[in-house]
Amino acid sequence: MLITIPDILTTEEVTQARAVLDAAEWVDGKVTAGYQAQAVKENLQLPEGHPAAVKLDEMVLAALARSPQFMSASLPLKVFPPMFNRYTGGGHFGTHVDTAIRALVSTGQRIRTDVSATLFLTQPDQYDGGELIVEDTYGLHNVKLPAGYMVLYPATSLHRVTPVTRGARVSSFFWIQSMIRTDGDRTLLYDLDTAIQRLAKETPGSPIGVQLTGVYHNLLRRWAEM
Ligand code: NI
């Protein structure tokens, strides 16, 4: 399942984040790439634990916590601290799959990457190229979103970022270890939750809604890993 979530960050938060990021010193993005990804990665990143990144992490994590759609779609157990990257001057990231297990530099804690997230921090008309292309069995998904919007996609997918040929593309990217390991099961729960929310709106107080909510929670109870 690939979903886009609008307005994760407010316009003010995007402006604030960009002010911090535009003043930061960036390093070669190869530092966090695995062996295969290193060969195809040409971008800049803030190092993990960089003071600017730590400051913005709180903002992004608070924004995620207030998004019911993020919660429903990813069913997070752990969120890897958001990282930040910048593509400019032809910068790109060739086709790769994200590392399955990542360890935090600070604590060594391991996180399994089930869901990949990109939160866009540049308006699409500010740069050319820089599209995130995600492959799945239905074909290619081409993603370029307004600043403050986020895309979630299965970390199992092959994906790439096309060269940025004008301007700069600044984003936050991170991973989620979900309570539900496989994309198919997560998608099923998301669809069920979405249907329950619609029913609650269209037929408030319906006993069918109560019954379906029970099914949702009982599936979650059966499948969740903590
Ligand atoms: Ni990636």
C-alpha cells in the first residue's frame, strides 16, 4: 500500500524546518547507505544526531502523533528518528531497497524497517526532477508532493529518486517498525478501519459499526507484534 497524507506539517512548521535546514552543514549521503545503495546514491544528508536534526525530529514526531491516518496506515511500534536529505545539481538515488534492520547510532537499538516514509519540505515548483518512484506489482508510482505532505510505502519496495536538474529538493525520510509486519495485513486493517470511520460518519451509532470495530481489534490482537 502506498498512501499520501496531506498536511502532516503546517505551513509555519515547514518554514521553520527549512530555516533550520538551509543553515545546516550537510554531508555526503553515502554515510548511511548499505553496500548496494552506496553505489547509486548521490545526495546530501544531515548526520544522525546533528543538533538541527534532533531539534526537527521532535517537530516531525509530534506531527505524526496527531495524524490518525498515519497511525491507522502504519500501526507504529517504533519510529526511526527522522533524517533529512537534500538533492541538488543532478543529485539522485538509483534503484535500491532500504536496509531491513537499522541500528540507532545513539543507543544501538535495532529497528526493523517495515514502512518507509518521505516527508516533502520543498514545494514541487521549486525544483525539477526529484521524483520518488516506487515499484510494486501494479507498476510504478511516481510521487512528488507539496511541502508538508508525506508518502508511506512498503519498505520492501524497490524505489529510486530521479535526478534534480533545477533547484534543490529537501525532505525528511525515516522508517517505521509496524506492529503488523507484512504490507498485506496492514493494508487489510487500514481498509477495515477506513470503512469503520466512514460508517461512523454516515450512520452514527450503528450496531454494525460496533461489531466491525470488534473485528478490527480482534484481528489486531491476533496479528500485532510488540
Ligand atoms: Ni530508500
